Amino acid sequence: MRRPRHTRLIPILLLALLLGACGLPQEPTATTPPPQPTFPLELTDDEGVTVELEKAPEKIVTWSPALTEVLFAIDRGENVVGVSGDFDDFPPEAKSIEHIGGSNFQPNVETIVSLDADLVIDGFGGGEDWKEPLRDQDIPVVTVLADTFDDLLHDIQTIGRVTGASEEADELVGQMAETAEGIQDRIADQAAVTCFFEVGYQGGFFTVGPGAFIFDLLETAGCEPVTADANDDFPQWSVEELLRDDPDVYLVSSESGSSVKAVKGRDGFGALTAVKQDRVVLIDSDLISRPGPRVVEGLEALAEALHPGAE
């Protein structure tokens, strides 16, 4: 049986290698911190676009609640002048920042320009029809896309570079990596368990496949998802498939709108091992669906649901 990918996380002692992967100088000594990047700065983002920044940005727009959280966590919250919308609700200070969301789930270019923004950070990808007009007005757009926990650590350091907060970003990454390593150490000797993660329930079950960020967290937390053979990042699953897979633990995202009681009461669910053994667990979606600093809290919640009492 395939074990979870415990080796995917980057140990603290190997952070220098992570820094090297971000394009920073490698092999810092134990007594000499790695040199901090200076502006002007040039880098290639996760969409393969080369971005040039003449100086550290003073007015930043984030297009993703997770990115807003990252900016505040690396002490650049005061520089955020625009956020995507109502879901940018953490920390509480983010709620008062102007929303830049327009129609068709895209940013409003005019609003961004009116804010005199000198950097836009995108966490969703695509959208050249709004990115190019901004670049034409010399407003750089940097895209970061995290598919795994390791990707997230890399992205936080990238955000630190482009905002002039590399030291703060490195410190945050170190804390997150250390927390994740501690969780993995605690569950290392636990028997593997299978799980199913419910993203949504609308006449069928929507879950996560191998390409999804949450799928990586599940494996990191000590689960073997029964959806490992799915062809999509967010596939739809049938009751018949679920009964066939019979997961040990049934995890429900709070965004699904379902309660533990509602899940247990569904037709046919009484036959599931997870229901029989009272292992249906509600998970705060904000902690696992947003690739940001609180993901380690989500990882902790997943590990506790999968391996309760592990020490």
C-alpha cells in the first residue's frame, strides 16, 4: 500500500536549497544569512512571464484571499490597497480594503489603475485579457500558483522577493516548514488510512483529485485518498463509487454546506465504515483551500481527523 508523501516537505536544514530554487544565492553558512535581493529585480512567474520591478512596490493589489493573508503575514499588509472581494476576510483588517473584483470573476482594470497600484499579485492564473492592459500601463502582474505544500513555501518566498520582504518571508516559511515537519513526525508511525474529501454536494459529490492543492495536504497529513485515480483536480463522485471505495474517514469541507449529521443521514451512507465508526469530520475550508500561512493549521486539523491521539 502506498504511503503518504511524507518526504515532500522541505526540512528546515534544507531551506537553503529552497532559497536556491527561488533563484537566490545558495549555500549560506550557519552564521551568515543569505543575501537579500535588491531592486531592480527580474524574475519569471509561475505562468512563465518575465516580470521586471524597478523598486519595492508601495501599493499592492492581491487577486486571491490567500495572497492577502500572505502579505499581512510578512508585514506588508499596510501596502495592500486592493483585494479581490468579500472573501478577503483574514486578518480582520483586510475587510476594510477596497475590492477590485469586476464582472465575470475578473479584476476591474480601471479600479486597479485608480488605486495607483504598482504591483498586482495573482493567485488564480489565466486572465491575459485583464493582465495585458495593466502591463501596457506599466503595472507589473506576478502570478503564483501553488499545487502542493512545497509550492506554497516557494510562492511565499517569491512574494517576499517582489515586495521587498524576503527576510520576513523566509522566517514565515521556516515556521511553516517546522510546524509541518512536527506534524509528520507525529504521524510517521501511524498506519495509513483511506479518506474521502467532500468539496461540495449538489446531487452528487465533488471531491479532489491528484492535481489539487488539498489532495497534497491529505497525503501530507497521512491519508491515502480513495480518489487517487481521478482524472480531474475536482472530480464528481457517485454514491456507488463511494460505497465501493468505503473510506476509513469521511472529511467534509465547511464550504460544502453539509453537516456531519446531514452526511450520516444520507441514503446508503449507513453502510460506510466512516459512518459506522463515527469518523465523519467537518474541516474549516479556509484553512486548507487557501494556499497561505494558515495552511499549517489546516494540516494539523487533517492530521487529527485522520490520526486522532497520535503523539
